[in-house]
Amino acid sequence: MTIWQYILIAIGAFLAGGVNALAGGGSLISFPILTAVGVPAVAANITNTVALCPGYFGATLAQWKEILAQKKRALLFVPIAIIGGLAGGYLLLRTGEKEFKALIPYLILAATVLLALGNPLRRWINRKTVGGEVNRRVILGEAIGILGATIYGGYFGAGMSVILLAVLAIAVNDSITRLNALKQLLALATNVAAAVFFLFSGLVNWPAAVVMAVFALAGGAAGGKISGKIKPEVLRWVVVSIGALVSLYYFIH
């Protein structure tokens, strides 16, 4: 890639890190930019997953106290998330370039819809969560839901956090703060599992991944600092609009 292409992906990663810190959906920016500079679709998805791992780690670390307060849930759900991330990564590597390119517009559209539904889901979760433990009568359904969400996350990633938060709310009665912290941990486990699986695929564009990781961290830090100055809802709908346009572009082309 040329220096200008590296600058472009650096800008995309910085924006993705900031957007993830403020509203979520950063992959709807970083992934299309990778494909736009000529990285093949499967390799772009894999590179994006590896590069954004530090961002998930930072978000988890920031909420570690809330995670420690629900250690039993974490020990129960993290292995499921790891299995889901590995399964999603395996499915991606078994998908040919042509088949994955055909799926891209549908995946981006799905992620865009999930991002658009994020706040209504969060309001529903706020009404439902009132404190309590895992409902053992629906623990199997919860495990299946988390497995499905993390398989999707290992395969593509964008929108996974919204799915996880909604799934957790179905059977876990607790505050939104604690649920969100648990969601961050599960997202980290999923992403790292998929990324470790991808390390041996030979498809990671390492120069791009390193540049993206550095600038995504910087973007996340910047997003955290200006979080009180920009309304996340406004930014969310900007990203939703971008996702819709990108999806339309891929459908046409």
C-alpha cells in the first residue's frame, strides 16, 4: 500500500476508535476503508478484528470492578464467548472470497440495523433490569443466545455488542452498568479468540493492523475525553447513515 493509503486507514481507525468509545459501530467505518484501499474482503475483516482488540481490552479494563462483582457469571459465559469467537473465525476462513464479498452488504446492513436499534433496546433493558442473579430456568437459552451472538462476532463483529447486551437482558436481571461491563468482557473474549485463530491464517495485513491498532487506541482515548461534548445519539445516527450508504454501495457493486 502507498503512504496515502496508510494515512487513510489510520484516519479510519482513529474514527472507529472514537466512535466505539462514544456510540459503537466503529467497524462500519474501518472495514469499508480497508476494502477501499485494496485489501481483499476476508483479509480486511480479519485485519480489522485483530487491530481493534486493544480497544476491547481498554473498555473491559475500564469496567473491571463491575466485572469482578459478577465473577460467577463471567466464569460461566466467557468460555461460551471464546467458543463462539473461534467458531465464527473458523466459519470465516471456510468462506471463500467470492462468497464473503456477496455477504458483505447483508452483514453491513444487519450491523447498521442493530446499531439503529441500540437505544430502544437499551431503554427496554433499563425497564427490565432491577437486580438479581442468573435465572437458572433459562440458562440454556442464555448460553445459546450468547453462543449465537459471539459466532456472529467472530465472523464479522460489527453490531455484536448490541446483540450481546440484548441477550444478557433476557435472563440476567441486573443494572445496565453491570450488564454492560459483562458485555465488554464477552466482546473482548470473542474478539481475542477470533484474532488468535486468525494469527495463523496468513491473512492478517500486519502493517495495516499495527497502524490501525495504534490509531484506534488514540481515537478511543480522544472519544473518551470528548464524550461529554458530543451527544452519542447524534453520532450514532451519523454512523447508521454511513452504514446504510456503505451497504447500498456494496449492494449495487
